[in-house]
Amino acid sequence: MSRKIFWLVFLFLTIQVYSQNKPLTLQDCIDMALKESPDYKLANIQMKSSKAGISASYSGILPRLSSSLGARSSTQGPSEYVFNNITFRRGDTTTYYYNFGLNLYQNIYDGGKWWNNIKLAKLLFSNSRLYMEQVRQYIIMNVTQKFYELLKAQQMLKVYQSALESSEEQLKKTEELFRVGKVAERDVFKARVNVGNNKLSLLQQKTAVENAQMELNFAIGRAPDVPIVVVEKEYKRPIKISKEEAVNAALSNNLELTMMEMEKEAAFINYKINKADLYPSIYSSFSYSRGGAEFSKVYTPLDKWWNTSIGITLSWSIFDGFSRKSRIIQSWLDYKSYDEKIDKKKKEVLKQVDALLNMLNTYIEMLEISGVNIKSAEEDLRLAREMYKLNSATLLEVLDAEVKLTRAKAVMISTMYDAKIAEAQLLYLMGEL
């Protein structure tokens, strides 16, 4: 029995370790973030709350029915009174009264409040659904950015590791050439300095990788110190997007802009609700009650001891100290302020789209150039090393060629993943992420 428990525990721990160290794709990270994000959960709760508000909004037109059942006792203490010069005394008396009642209230007209409240509730529900979609897309954009920043840091780490290995190999060759008297000792010192510089760059990049891991862990809802490894099966270059397409999509589909348009519509409905106070309200009522000094009269006989009333009321507020006028003016100004807010937001969106488009197009062009630069830098390094062996080039030329190759690879990696980040940010603005 103990052996079975041991193997079960061992299997469980193995699965846990594997799941923590399993390389995560971008989709894995997005799925985890959407599952764990408190903002996404809160947006879902808010949407459900808004949906419940639609049912509540119908209370303004649906009839209201209430019932009551009561009992009352009244006791009068001893008293006396005089009649024809004769004093009469009476002891304390107690009377009882039992009653049952039904009351029905029906709104007939309230200046349009009830149907505007229903419209407002439905609009708020649509807005909450849109807000949930905005949160979802923002999470995807944020995770995408952190994912590619970590990938970039990991790939840059490999570049610096390769540069260190190359510089260490060059140091060995330089030391051998120095031993046979082909180069001066200063070349050995320069090679050692180059190794030291590459070690420093590698240490700095390791810190950058750790920071990027913490950022991604936080974005997907995990503890910052949990080990994480990310992988991309295939790098897909961003596709060029025309300015016209990006602008049209952003103005039509940008979630923040669409939500602001909805808020403007909600502000106008709220203005009409406040304006309804200028009009009279009409409602009808019906009541039925029965009862008496004995509890049995509440329920029997049904053809006695009952009362009914029915009525219709017109109510019109004539003066309320200017509070109604103030509410109407404030709600109208709130509605009109959205014209400026929306116009400002459109300008911000267009500015961001233009900046991201320029950035993305630049990155796409740089990707083409970077590939050529790497091949050229590799060939320059190879030639410099060959010429150095033949004493036709200095060590400084070799080291410069190594630096140029490292820089070309770093530029290529940065361009690749910065382009993917810019693409995600642009698609978010276009509402298409």
C-alpha cells in the first residue's frame, strides 16, 4: 500500500514540475491570463449585473400589487360621565379589529420615464458587454507585448552567449599567435577586455530576461518568481496595413470610442428622463379590504365586511425650488460635453494609429535590411579573422567585426519582436485583436 502511495505522490509531483516548466506558446499565455485576470472576472460580473438591471427597468410600467394582514387592539381606561345630574362610571374596555387588504397600483403616464428607463438599461447592458470585450482585447494586447518582450530577451541572451563564446575562441587564438610570436602582447590584452565586455553584456541580459519573466508572469496571473519558458513555433512577419484601412477600422471599431458613443446616447436618455418631470403623471389605483372586530370576519362570509375603492390620479409638480430645472440643465450639458470628448478621442486614436503604422512599416522594412546586414557582418568577420591570421589585419579590425555582427543580430531580434508588439497595439486600436 505504501508503494502505491509513493508512486502516486511521485507521479503528482512529476506532473506539477512538468506543467510549471512546460514551454508556453502565446495562446497558452493568453488563455491563462483570461482565466485568471481579476479585471476580466469583474467585467463579467458587471455585465451580469447590467443584464439584471433590464428586468428591474420594467418596474416603471408593470402593475404593483401588495397585500396586508393586520390585527389591532385598543384599550380605554376607566371613565365617568354625567347625564341628567347622574354620574355614570365605566370600567376599562378593549376593542379588537382585524383586517386584510389588497392594493393595486398602475402607472399610466409619467412623461416618458418608464420607456426611457428601459432603453437606458438595455444600453447599459450593451455597454457592459462592450467593456468586457475591451478588457479581453486589452489583456490579449498586454500579454502579447510581455510575451514578445520575453522572447526578445531570450533571443538576445543567445546572441550575447554566442558573442562571448566567439570572443573566448578569439582569445585562445590570439594567445596561441602571441606564443609563436606572430602578434604583440597588447592584442592579448585587447582580446581579454573584449571577453570581459561580453561577459558584462551577458550578465545584464540575464537580468533583462528575469525582469521580462516577472512581467509576463504578472500579466498572466502567476507569481512573479515562477519559472517560465516561452516558445514560438514559427515567426510570422507582420503584414502591411494601409493607412485608409487602419483609420476606417479604428474609427468604426475602436472599443473605447464606441463605448464613448454609447455613453453619449445614455446621457441623452438621462436628459429625457429628467425632462419628463416637466409633464404631469397619471396613475390609477384599486384597493380591496375586509375585516372586523372578530378575526373570522377577515375570511368569512365573503359577501360581507368588505370595502373597495378605485381611483385615478393626475399629479403635476408646479414648483420645486428650481431643482428640476437644475437637473435638466446639468443633464443637457453633460450630454453636449460628449461632442468634445468624442472629437478629442478620435484625434487621439488617429494620432496613435498614424504613429503605430509608421513604426510598423519601418520595422517591416528594417527586417528586410537586417537580414542582409547579418550576412554582410558574418562575411566581414570571416575575412577579418583570415586576414588577422595572415597579419594583414589588426585585432581591432577583428573585434570591430565581431561587435558589428553582434549588433546586427541584436537589431534583427529587436526589430522582429518590436514589430509584433506594434502590430498587436495597432490591432487593439482597430478593435480587431
